[in-house]
Amino acid sequence: MIRRRQAVFALLVLSGVTAVAAASRGGQAVQTDDCGYAGVAIVNYEQAELDATCRALSDIISYFRQIGFALKPRVSVRFADRPLGRSTGATSAYGFFDAPGAQIVVYRSSDVRPWGLPWSPQLAMSFLHHELVHMAVWRIVGDGPVRLRPEWHEFIAYAIQLDLLSPQLRDQVLTTHAEALPSENFLDINEFTSRMDPECFAVMAYKTYLANGRESFVARLLGGEFVPPPFSYPFAVLPGQLPVQ
Ligand SMILES: [Zn+2]
């Protein structure tokens, strides 16, 4: 009986060890950190990626605080290898923000060259800024009365992304699309320009942002004091064919 009990005990210990081992293996896969914010979960990161995300988050929170929006971040940020063969536009090469899921996926994209420039920690940080701005705008606009079309979400994300670059790197980015001019009537900010050439759109967005008061322009857009003109399509569209507003 005693021997049998010992055997059972040994089995229990063994299965316990196996369970702990499995949990720690699983634990690595679900390693999370919150950068000090209750609504934030950084998932599947390396230490440098975590540090960069926390710094980027703090940059974005202070940007919006300066223009009068106290941001309570709610987002998960997951680092992932870029799916092979994915080439649907420049933005998707670096990651994306999924608004309903409040999730950012950041691709480890060392083999891409945004604006033709070599990948660098600074550029990686700038795309973290970009996706976190998307999160911030969704949090601020929420279910409130201000409705911004998708291209205006992109406008704000790119403008702040470029604004937060070092002056030297920003000049390099701007030089790649010297032909892009600030939009004078805002109709150049539309779903075609934003999707067909996002890198050129980014430069045009930044120049338009500068020409209209920088941070104060973002504040007016988010506060509903500036309402972008409605875009009229150069062809007939049915209501169901319009992009989500
Ligand atoms: Zn974007």
C-alpha cells in the first residue's frame, strides 16, 4: 500500500513537472507586458521591441495630451514575422491596426525599404508611432459625433509619423517625393491617393499638416471643428459601394 502510494505520488510529481514545463513553454508564447498601462498588452516581443513600443506609446500619449486629449490606451501589440508573399501596399508591409479587435500587429520587416531607405530602428519606431496613432484616433473619436473617412485616419497617422521623425531622417523621406505638394482644397486626400501610393500620400499629408497648423489641425479634425469636404466620386457609385465611413 505504501509502495503503491509512493508510486502514485511519484506519478503525480512527474505529471506536475510535465505540467510546469508545458506551462513555461506556453508561458514564453504568451509573455506579456503592459508598459505601465492597464489597457495595454505587448505580446510575443523581444526586449528591444518591448522597450521601443513603450517609448512609442509614451510619445503618442504625450502628443495627444499636448493637444488636449487625455488618452487611455487600449490595445494589444503583437510582434510577428511578415507573411511571405504579402505585398498589398506599403502599409501592410510593416503591420496593421485592427480597430474592432484593438490590436496592432507589427511585422519584423528588416527586408523592406520604406521610401527606398534602409530599414533602421528609427524607421521601425516610426511605424510603431503610425499604428499607435490609429489606436489613439479610434479611442478619441470613439462612438462620438466626429466621423472621419479612412483616408483621414491615414492622413493623421502619416502626418504624426513624419512629425515625430528626427529632422535628418524626415528630410530624407521628404526628398523621395519632392513633387508632392500640400493639398490646397483637401480633395487630394481621398481613398485613391491614400491607397495607390501610400509613401507619396504620407509626404503630401505631412506637408498639408504643416501648412494648416500642425498639431492644432489634428485637434480641429478630432474635435469636429474642421470637417473635410465630402469626396465626390468620379464615377457612379451605389450606397453599398462606398467605403466604411
Ligand atoms: Zn495606417
